[in-house]
Amino acid sequence: MLPVFAFLLNGCSSIYYFYQAGKGQLALLNRGKPIEKVISDPATDPKLASLLSNIKDIRKFCEDSGLKPTPNYREYVSLDRDSVVYVVTVSEALEFKVKIFSFPIAGSFNYIGWFSKDDALEFAKKFEAQGMDVDVRGASAYSTLGWFRDPLLSTMIPIENGVIQAEALADLVNVVIHESVHATLYLKNQSYFNESIAVFVADELTRKYFESKLKMDAPEWKSYLSRKDRGEKIRTRMMKAYADLKVIYDSSMPTDEKRSKKKNYLEALQKELNFRRPITNATLIQFQTYNDSEHGFQPLYEKMGRNLNQFMAALSQLKTSDFKKDHDESFDVSKMIR
């Protein structure tokens, strides 16, 4: 759901890329307003003020749960768009081989992000022209892994037609926890691990947060669960598509036949899900990156007595060298940690 935004570091061959990244980050920092002032401002939407009043408690909950204390989410930035960055993923057309983007210090990633949607689309077109599959999606949040002070963004709050949605509090809890996991535990060159562990911990702690507040019957929690259930059904179907197409790609059938079967499959899937953006191999890889159900997190969590501090401590022992390869999509932490 949320990319690690670590591509602000120097060393990339594209001067423009770093220019736009630095400019975008600086613009956010300059627009940030202390959350306390936003809450007390009479001009602030009362629903927004009420929502933001929870952020200090959410940050404390993260720290009490074993996540690293950070100076993040003390300022609020209102944006005039639905996404803060636009994430580009690139894949081979007849195999799930993702393009890796490498950066000094931070390592490599199986995606790259842009502050401008037009820049992201223009970048993606270059790979499309080479016959590769691309996916461009908006992201509501990102983590700078401690390199900058991350503000709370309006894009992190579900708003439709100017109205803050019922599930906004649960969404806010989940995204703050997700990004806090990135700040707590990060392995170079392991995008699948970094994103899937953030999804797992955020989902677990979001539930615990509402349990601790005795709000499990609250409308905002029920609305959140309903939307999450819809999202889970889409994710499950995307995972099946990934598996089905992999069988085709790995087969010995002629290339033209593979292309035909892929085209027919994805066109049918697009209609079945009524998915907004085109579904490609790169789209399916994005879902695979954020998949937390096949990596042994739950068995390890149960082994640790469902104690998140012990769970995170065990995971912190992992090293990049413990994985079979960079960006290993088939790792299982329950087998890696004894």
C-alpha cells in the first residue's frame, strides 16, 4: 500500500529525478503546520480537528508496542491531490521479472516514485516503448526512513467529495503504524520483506488499538473492516492471477500463444474486478510486494506468544544475506528464524 520513499539519496544518474524528489520533499516540509495549531484553528473542519486530536495517542501506542520513536507526524500538510507520490513498477512482458532501481546507501527497490503524476507517466512510457509492462499508481504516504521528518498528509485521510469518511480513524492508525514499521525495521534490497512486514504489523496493531479503546463496535471500525474485506478479495484474486499467469509464462508453449493467453486473461480480469487502472504483470507484482499472507509472519508471531516486541526483536536479527536473493518474493521467516 505505502512505498518506502528512500530515493532522495545522491548517486542516481538522473539529475532531474533527484531535483524533483528534493523539490517535492522540501515543498512538503515547508507547508507543514504544527498539528496542535491546526486543531485549534477555528477555520479547521471540526471532523478533521477531531481526527487529528488522536495522532499523539497513536504515536504513543506505536512506541508502547515496540516501534521506534520518531519525530514524525507532528506537522500536518494539506495537499490538493489524492496521492502524495506516484509509484512506477516495471516488469518483463512474459515473466514476472521486475526491474530493480538501485540507489547508494538505501539499496535497491522494485519500484520508483515521483511527486508528479505526469513525470511518472512519462517515465513509464519509456519502458512501454521497449515492450515492457508498467504500472503507475498513486500512494497516499511514504517513509523517508528517518532522513527527514515525515509530516501527516491529507492524502492519508480517506475523503470523498470533501467529506471525511467513517473509516478515517482506523485508516490513519493503520498508515501511521505501517510507516512506523519502516522506520523501525528495514532491510536493504528486500522490497517484498519490507512492505509485507509493514502490512502484517499495521493490520495487527490497528486491531489492537481499537480493542484497547473498546471501539470494536464503533461505526468507524465496522466501516474500515468492510472496506478492508473488499480490498482483501481483490488482493486474493490478484494473487491467483499471478499464479495462473506464472504457469503460462513458465510453460513451453510458443511466445505468441503466451501473449494471446495473457491478453485474454487480463482483459477478463479487468472486467471481473472493474479495476480502475490497466492490469499488467507490473500491477500483479505490486500486489505480490504487499502480500503478508505467505511469508510465515503469523506462525512466527504465534511462536512469540503474540508479543509484538519479541516478534520485532526476532525479525531484527535478519540480515540481507539470510535471503536467497535480492528482493526475494518467496521468503518464509518462520523457517529463517528458529
